Amino acid sequence: VYMLSGAGGNIGVLTGTEGKLVVDSGLLPSTAAVLQAIGQLDALPLKYLVNTHWHFDHTDGNAQFHNAGATIVATEKTRVRLSTPQTIELFQLHFPPSPAPALPTRTLNSAFTFYHDGEEVLLQALPPAHTDTDLLVYFKNEDVLHAGDVFFNGFYPVIDYSSGGSASGYVDGMAEMLSTAKDSTKIIPGHGPLGSKADLTSAHDMLATVRDRVAAAKKSGKSIEETVASKPTADLDAKWGKGLLTPDLFVTVVYRSLS
């Protein structure tokens, strides 16, 4: 199993005599380079592309992967979101429906297991977390777990509340992945460096702490502005606050994602 970085979300590749199984297709401007890099691993064809969720930095290259021979697999909700107009409210990004070749043609709603070239590959749909389309991919024999964007390794995660994501679901999704992973498991995050179960545990505990603090503020009647001003992540910012989201924006996202 290989991990490719730099094309949007991290990409996983399983090689073998039956062809390649790839997890996520990255951003469209990088697709040609990604396909070239994957082709350099061995000469065998693409067989499957698994999407961990619908976001463009993980699915932009879908049509090109399909045209290169891959059958696209994802949750049913990923197919629904890719086939209809979408908006990521947090970043004010708007997306038209994807073309037919970019859509998953094999979908799941719970769990599914591939037996591919001697490898047992578990696909497990997760509760609405980063989005309502998330799934994990676990290569059992190789002991590698691709977490998609239900794991940002080392910084505050994006929770796309406009796509059904929630901080509580995100905590639950990470807990489900922790129940799958072993101490020896290598974990590919959606963004950030290759991680371990200890890294995922740390991210889970951080988000559970922030979720609880923000939920308590919201329940007490504090507005978003008041909650942000109370700096509920102040003791965590030095470690986690160097990513895409500033601490204040992260608190805003968590607040909006909580019902």
C-alpha cells in the first residue's frame, strides 16, 4: 500500500497482480501527474477507485480515473451529492453536478468487503462526520487504514456542516476507526502526514474536548460570537491551530455543526 500526497487529499494505492485499487482521486489539475505516479508503481491496470467522501479535493479526478479503467465505489450519498449541485457554505464554494463518468457506479450504505489480490479490504460507512458521505478503508492484511477527512493529522479539522457533517458525528466516526485500528496500524489521514493510532486518539480527544466546551456554551445560551470570544480552544491552539482553520473559525464551525 502506498500513500501519495500533494494532489489535494492524501491518496492510497493498493497494488497487486489483479490490478490497482486507489483511494481518492485528488484535484483535477494534479490528475495527470497522479495517474503517472500510480503507473510508475507497476504496469498493471487500474481496477477500482474508492471515494472516501464527495469533496472536490478527493473526487476531482474521478472521470479521468474512470476513463483509465477504474470502477468507482463510494457511499450512496456520495453519488447523490456528486450528481446534484452542491455548496460548501464554510468556504462559499459552489459545484455543478459532476459528469456521468465521475459518478460512483458501485455504492454502499453500511459495510462492504473486497477480496482483492489476497488482500481483505473493508469499506465502512461512518456516521455523518466531516460530511454525511464519509467512509473508512481498511487494508486488513497490510494493516493500513485510510481515514479520509475524518482525520486531519496535527491540526483542527474541517467539519462541513452544510454537507451534513457534525462535531459529534466526527467524534463518533473517529471512535469507530479507533475500534478498527490496532496499535501497529498505519493511518492515512485525509490531510497531513502519515499517522498512527496514537495520533488518531489524540485528534479524537482534542475534538471531543472542544465539542463538549462549545456545546456547553451553546446550551447556556451563548451566541457564536460570545462563544468564540470565550476562547474555548486557548489551551489547544499551540498544538492544533496551525492548519487551514484559525482557532476562531474552528470554534465557529463546531458551534454551527451542533444541533
